[in-house]
Amino acid sequence: MAEGFVGRRRELALLRAELAAVGADPAAPGRAVLLRGRRRVGKSRLLEEVARASGVPAVVHQCARNSPPDRALAAIAHAVATSDLPDASIAADNRPGTLVAALTLLAAALPDDRPSLVVLDDVPWLLAAVEGAGGMLRRAWDRALSRKPVLLVLAGADLGAMEALAAPGGPFEGRAAELLLEPLGPREVAEVTGADAVTAVDAALVTGGLPLVVAEWRPGDTATAFLRRSFASPLSALVATGPRALDPELTPLARDVLAAVARGAGTFTAIQQACGGSGGLKAASLSRVLSALVAARAVAQDLPLSTADARHPRYRVADPGLAFWLRFVEPALPEIDRGRADLAAARVARDWATWRDAAVLPLVRDAVGRLLADDGARVIGGWWPRSGSPAVDLVAADARPAGRVGAVGMVAWRTDRPLGPGDVDALARDAVAVPGVTAATPLVGVCPAGADDPRLAHAWTADDLLAARP
């Protein structure tokens, strides 16, 4: 692998397999992949590595935001003309008038006798720039590109737009494999940094699993050491990457809502109060913004899980790294610029335990879902009443809403003492309030320090959570 490229063995293997399968069907030798993933998660770097390692002729084109249609089309022709495709010269000084013409020109430059690779990165910006681009992209694929032995990769950070491409009725329905590039998980972070399981979880939460930020986590670092070093420079990956991870098309109100959620406003009312100011924020306006943020996968909406169909959601920033940046780094930017990293680090130290306790829950639920898959648990969530108390960290069920609650549990993210009788007593007491829970419902727990109570049907440590990841 190229120097500086970290992790991504699974995704590299999948893309290499797709490239190897090019030409398998003589009638339609081309193959297509829709690659989606959050900003700064490493899509472009992954595709560069695939192109470098494959050695096949390739054209990698970065679509531009807010580009006029004629310029967007000319840029495709220029990318072809300056590529190493065998017939790249046919695109020189060519100014296609439509997207179909631009992509047909691309197809003409592709070799017929060997595989090639075409990457259109940030393709949602191309779709936004050219009216009717989705349909034209489909026609160019069906009539020209798919008839060449080529792997076409359409990549983008707008998760909703990328999903719509392959959705029923979408322009690429049934034409492409879909690949979601997730942030590096704790297991990959541990492999890259050499950290133990608990530290790897800390690193995954703080960095958001963004490869550029993870690469600056040194062997032996604790979260405190990493943050002090990162806060000491405004050019560190942690400090500098945050703004680039934000959707550039967020409205000011959406930006305020996202920041309020990152600061801990988890309910509709709390967000409304945090963003309302003296004049107040109308519920209809907030509903529209929250719906848009949820649709864009910027905000996650969690609902209580039980046999009841409860509708009092909690909201959180979907990307833990962005949540950390908005909560701790952005407010500290003036201090970082003044060289007062100590003040920024002190603010994190004061609120770290509370923030991490909440931030780790989605990660734990994902791992527990894998660990309990053989027990019939298809959905893992939490439960809380409208009042917010009592709350249960883990609910394992067969569906949403649940037909059967398979287990309930607690998460105590600490290393100084295991789960004990007092913890399990509290869990048993709170679990009674969960609709569908009976005296026979198994109790489970998650604690890095382990557990010391036989009433727990399962007790998992941080090492167990990492081992659950593929």
C-alpha cells in the first residue's frame, strides 16, 4: 500500500474483486459501483489507492461544486484528455454539449481489450449542475460505458443523493453495486495505532474514524495526550478537518441546530430552546430543519425500543467525530489560535466523562447487535419514557416495535471497577418500566472492567466489542 494509507483492507478487497470481474459478461462487460460515505472519510484516497495498485488505465475526475453546466461538461472532457487512457487524445479540445456526449466521449477513449477504471468523485455535484443528469448518466451507461470492460465508480458524500441513484425508480436502479465507506471503527483504529481496546474506542470517538485524523494518533497516546498535541496547532488534522467535514450547503439555521444537538440538546424542546433566542424558534421551522438533517444523515433520530410504538425521539449528531468537534473544538478555536491549548484541553477534561458516556452508546449498540445476532436479536436500541427517566441503555428485540424483548442491559464505560450487585439492582429496577420486559427477560451489561454479578446473562468488555467487528 502507498505510504500514509491506513486501514480499508475490506473495502480494497471488494473494489479489487469488482475490477477483477470486469469483462465476465461478454454482452455487458462493464461494472458499476456506487460508493458513498461522509465527507473526509477517505473515499477519494481509497479510490486513488485502487487506481494506483491496479495498474489499469484510469481516469479519476473530481466534480466541482456549483459548477456551471458547460464548465462541468468541459471538465469531464479535460479529465479524459489528460488521463492515461489509450485513446485519451480524442478528447483534446473537445467541448461536449450534453452529459451524454461527455460520457460517450469518455467511453470512446476506453480500451476494448483490457480492463480500465473510471471514477466520478462527488457525483452529486454533477447531478446538481446538469439538469436531467441522472437520466443522461443512465443512458450513457446503458448505451456506451457498460459495453466496455470498465469499472465505473460513482462516489459522493451526499448520502441521500447517492442512495437515491440506486433506489427503486432511480436512474441507476439495478445497474450498480452499492458500497458504504464507514469511518474507521475501533478495531481498525486499534490496528492502525496499536492502542488497547479502551483507548481505541476513545480514539474512534474523538477522531470520528477519519483516516487523516487517526493517522496523527501516535502509539502510546491517551486521549489527553492526543488532544493536547492537537490543540497546540491550528494546522493539526483534528482542528483543521472539522470545517471540511461539514456539509457546505447547510443553512445558518441548520448549522445552529446541528451545533445545539452536539452540545447535548437531544429532544425537540431542548433544541428549540437552544436555537430560539429571545424571539423563539417556531416548531414548524425546526421540524423542517430536523427532517432535512435526518434525511442527509447528519443527525440521527433514536426512538425508544420496546413492544410499545413510542414516538418521543432523541437526536444526536450521527458522526461522533463531528459531534466532538462541534462540542469541544469549534468553541476553542480562538484559544487555539492564541496558543492557549491548555484552556481547550481543560474544557474537554471537565466534560469528557459525561460526553463519552453518551457518545459511546451507538458504538456499543452496534457491537451488541453483532454479539446477540445468534440469539435472534435483530434490533438493538435503548428505552426511555417521555419524561426521560428511567432510561435503559440496551434493549435487544426482534423488530421495531418489538414483538419480543430478548434482553435489556446497561453500559458503564469505566475501567476502575466492574459491574457489581448495585449496578444490576438498578438495571433490574429500571427495566421493569420497559414495555415487554418480564421477570424472565435476560439482563446484560457492558463495562471495560468486566462484571462481578452472576445475574447477568452476558457481560462484555471493550475487547469483546472490538472482537465483534468483522
